[in-house]
Amino acid sequence: MYIIKVKGKAKIPDYIQLRDENFVLIAYFRADRPLKNMDKYGLEGKEEAFEKLIAELPFGKLQALNLV
């Protein structure tokens, strides 16, 4: 799975995209609102690490999602 942070403009907020190994969009949500159904994407129990990653993630850089 891959993650990318997209910079918003003016009134449009920043967004996070989660993509699968074929780069198909599987989730799209605001960066300031955590993902609600994390178990749907196999990320249950990793909420704190996920929020920390989002805060540190640079805009526009696609990277593999590796939460430990």
C-alpha cells in the first residue's frame, strides 16, 4: 500500500490518498480528520503511528506505507 499527501489550496483542505500496489485509489480523506474505518484497510491498532506519519509526510511524495 502507498500513501501520498496532497496540498490543498485556498479553502480546499489537505488530503491523504491511500493506494494499493497497482496505484489504484482505495481511500481519500482529509489530513486533519483521521480515517474512521482503519480495519477496512488492515490498519487497526495503528492509529497513533498513522497520525504521526501523516503529520511528518511531505506533500506530493508518494511512498510505501510501512507502519510498525
